[in-house]
Amino acid sequence: MKPGMSRDMNPGAVERAPLALDGEPRFAWRGVMLDVARRFRPIPELERFVDLLAAHGVNVLQLHLTDDQGWRFEVRAYPRLTEIGRHRSASQLGHGQASTLDGVPHEGWYTQHELRGLVRYAAARGIRIVPEIDVPGHARAILAAYPEYGVGGAAAVAERVTEPWTRFGIDDEVLNVEESTVAFVCAVFDELCEVFDGELVGIGGDEAQKTRWRGDPRTQQLLVERGLADEEELQAWFLGRIAGHLAARGRRVIGWDEMLEGRDPAPDAVVASWRGPVGAELGARLGHEVVLCPDLWTYFDYRQSDDPAEPIPVGTVLALEDVAAFDPLPASSSTALRKRVIGLQANVWTEHLDTRDRLDYAVFPRLGAFAEIAWNGGPLDWASFAERLPGYLAWLDEQGVDYRPLDGPRAEQQRPGVPGVPRDRAARIAELERLTASLRSAPVVE
Ligand code: ACM
């Protein structure tokens, strides 16, 4: 057993959902990622979520604590992160061109004391919390608080970024790559390590846009001084510095598969592969442990049917039946990947999940199918799962979970008039191929 994969903690007397979760689990990492940056959820709600995860045999909760839209983690050395980063004046309503702003302020943050309590609470239920601070992209909440860490000088950044982002999407703002910025990020991770005692720490690394780095003379000077070929290598340099700092503290990092662009920043990192199999295959061939979370199968913010009544339909269709059909290691998977996969993770991005009930709607009952696959391997035998489904839904009712009914959203679960951006599966697969092209052609020294 790898050091990072501590044996399942004794979960005590956790009541299990009536699902097929018996015997030895197939995967050591049975994870769920929750985005509390886009939508803050108070601690009692997180405890309830932890209870529900434990009942599904989930043993990892990745907490996405920071993003463009909010910073939720108290950092004593840098108080403005929560003073400024915890609050935005409004949130985007809907998705795409037709979206608007809701005009409703949103805020929240966790003290270190509260999070220590949550770590203990989860551990007592057999769940490890893996905290994530996302760098160098998804950084607008940082830059609203400390513009000196952005690209182009503090004054220019302060003009561009006046508060955490009220919009959703991928933004050009990124951290700069000065030594002072590395020192700042390392200091933040130092405090994170004091609160979260597990070996693994999330550093993000996803969707960092390179436009500002490309257009900034100072960044280009640093790139050349450091002997780096391009902005992808610069990203790897940055992530490598953070990973190295954490390694000196006895920690290992987990990052999204973009982490492998440019060059490998940390040989012992865990790669969370979300953009199809390409990052997973490369990570495995480079010797990384891999967590599979391909968006087409495990993104629980994606719409659950083609029905226009689905609330704010985004992403491709990911119906309960589709989750059940998830084959984490299809016949095309390499031997290296089979050896290196440590588990599966469902990711819950919360742009459009602004209440506990909307979170319930997105997560359940899809988590039931995912949990069985994480425990037994996949795909599920639908006829067999369908036999357990009525009992499982009755159990969700007993727990007060506002899940999505099998025949579609109830009236109060719909969001009439709020636009989404439904995606077509073939178009998304083509986009993923384009996005991961550089990983496919990456040289690997075996
Ligand atoms: C991600 O979905 N940006 C990891």
C-alpha cells in the first residue's frame, strides 16, 4: 500500500446506503470533490454531506477551497484572502451569452479551527479530506485581495480585478511567477498543512490561461532567465516549486491533468485525470498514481437529461444510466494505466448549485451508481442496479435528500427562464482531443 493511500480508517458505525458495497473495495480512492469556492456551504451542511458520502463508501472528500469566485480558507499571514476573497457582490445567473447577474451578494469562509473540526468529523466516518488551493489560474479571488501577485503590476491588476469574479467560466487572470509570489503561495500551503493532516494536498493547475504570461515582458524575461522553452514549461516550473516545498514538509501533491503540460513538475504527484483518458495514460506512463474523473462520466454538475426542464442545463448529458455505464478501465487502457489507477472521483462544481437542495439534486441518485462502481468496478449491470434503486431512493427519502426523481425534476427543482449551455457529446469529445493534444504528443522516457 502506498504511503498516500492510508488504509481505510475505521469508519465506526456508519450506516450504509442500501447499495452493493460489500467485501473488499476495488478502488482504494473513492472520492468526491466538492467546490465550496463557487458556492460556500456552511460547516453543518458539510458534515451532513460527509455523512452521506460515508454512507456511500466514499473515503476521500476533495475540498476545492479557492477559485476565481471566492477564497474560503483562513490564512493568518494573509488576512485579506478571506476579508476580500470571501465576498462577491453578485453571481452569474445562468450560463453562456444569455446569462445575467443575480444582484445577490454571496460570501463565506472557514476558520482554521472549523476546518480542523471538519477533518476530525470526516476521519471518524472513514473519510480523508484532501484540501485544494488552485494555482496558478483560477486566481481572481487572490488578486482581488493581493493584486501584487498578478501579471502586469499591482496597479494594473487592481484596476482589472476589483473583487472575486461575479462571472463563471475561464478567465485570463493568473498569478505572476516572481519569487515573491512563490513564497506567498508556499506560505499559504504551510498554513493549509497545519490544518489538514493527510499526506496529499491539492494544488489545482487546471485551465491556467497563458495569454497574460505571453504578453508580459517581465514574465518573458523570467522565462528566459530560467531557461524554459515556453509558458507550459513555466507553469510546470511554478507547480514544481510548490510541489517541492510541500515535499520538504513530507507532503505529496494532487493536481489536475494540465499539470503534466510542459514537463513533469513532481514525479510523485497524483494526477486527477478529468479531460478524457489522455492525461491518465501519460501520467501512468510517467509513473504517477492516477485518479480517474473523466468529465463525461463523473461531472455531477452536468445535465441529467435532454429535457429542457433540467435546471440550467450545462455539459453533456450524464443520466443515472450513463453513470452506471461508466467503465473506468476499458479494454483500450494500457497496462501501465491499469497498474497506476488508485481510484475514481466524482466532481461537483457548484456554479449553478446555490442551495443545499440544488446540490442534492445534482449529486443524488447519481452518487449511488458511482459509489457501486468505485466499490466494485464498472460498468454496473443495470438490471441488477435497477432492482436496488427503489430501496435506495426510499433510503434517500428517509435521509431528507432532495434527489432528482427518475422521471425528471419536480416543478420547484426547475429553473424556468434561466439559460444554460447544453453540450453535445461528440463536440465535447472533439474539444477534449484538442485540449489534450500536447499531452498526447509528450515524450516519455520509460
Ligand atoms: C476542472 O474541471 N477544471 C478540473
